[in-house]
Amino acid sequence: MIQPSTTFKDNLQQLPAIDGVARVDLVDAEGTVVASIENQPGKKGSVAVYQYLKQAFGALDARAAEHGLAVFAEHTADARENPGAHPNVDRLIAIAEGGAPLGIDVVGG
């Protein structure tokens, strides 16, 4: 598991590559995909973080969400100040604050 620094860019450099990942699907307890994060410009960092959380924790529970918030670094503070600006960070905040855990499926491309 990485030790997150204070900057997202530095943290991203510590995460596994996302080559070959088409998207990350987030799945609720019933197996329904509730969100997908496509591996495309502007979302590659989120794909890397969620893939890493899957590898490190297996699922997205409160503990994984808290760690993910540390990895997102300065984006977490911005998301707290501007709800809706960073939906992939907002999701982690909601789970860290007691929201239902989600499964993480990494889909190859």
C-alpha cells in the first residue's frame, strides 16, 4: 500500500499502470453497476485510484474510501468545498461518511 503524499500528481506516480483498463465499474450489493469511470482524458487519474483501491482493499468500504481520499490529496479538499465538481471523489466522501460499500470491477479493454 502506498503512503500518500500531499499532491495527487505525486501519488499517481506511485500507482499501478492502467494500460489495458477500459473502465472501472462500481457495483452495489445487488450486483447493479451504479457508476462507470471510463479510461479517457480527464478520468485517467480516477481510473488509476479506483483500480489501486481494488488491488489494495478488494472493495470500496469506509477504510478504502478514506485511503482513496488521501490519495486524491488536494482534490479531496476541493471536492469538499465544491460538491459535484469531483464526482469520483464525492463518492469516496459519501462512503467514508457511512454510505453503503461498493464492489469495484476493473474491466479490460
